[in-house]
Amino acid sequence: MMVDRNVLPPRRAAETFDLPFGGLNRNHAVTVGYYDDGRLGEVFITGGKSGEAVEAVARDGAVLLSLALQYGVPLETVARAITRDSQNQPSSIIGAVVDRLLVKETGDGGTDAEP
């Protein structure tokens, strides 16, 4: 059974925040877009130097996260699926973004992780 993709409207609310990840005081700019009812629907991540592999991975990961959200995958499900280190912290910028968004959405992070 195929679930329909819930595409965002052409004009939508969005917000941008900086998220440090990866040491060296490197910040990533994260922009999130919302459906008219306030649900999260898309994520964009920029950071690093243009052309760096890590920037491409972050950008592609954000596209995949956005598609998952648009197909109805709960953010909590994504958070449980990401790779974490021995302290239960996310191992990638995508995981750090997911944790930050969970804190915003639920107030607790949902995975015992503190982004």
C-alpha cells in the first residue's frame, strides 16, 4: 500500500537557526518549513565549505528527512533509527538536527539525548 506524499504549500512558515556540530566551532544553518497546521514538513541544512563532501551529505540527508516527514514518518521514528555514540548522542549532523527538532516539538528530545 502506497502512502501519498503530503507536499507543502508554495508559501509556508519557516524558521532558521544555527546548530553547532562536529567541533571546530562549526555551525550549520538549519531552515525548517511548516505546513499550515504547524506540522514540520521540510528541512534544509547548510554548513561547511561549498563542494565539501560533508556539506553534500548534510544537504542530501535533509532532503531524505524532508521526504520522510512528507510521507508521514514521525520525527520520533527517525530519532530512534539514527546512529548514536556510546553516550546516546547523534553521530551525524542529521541526527543532531532531528534531536533539536524533537526538543522543540516535544520539549524532551524523545530519545534521552540532549542536542
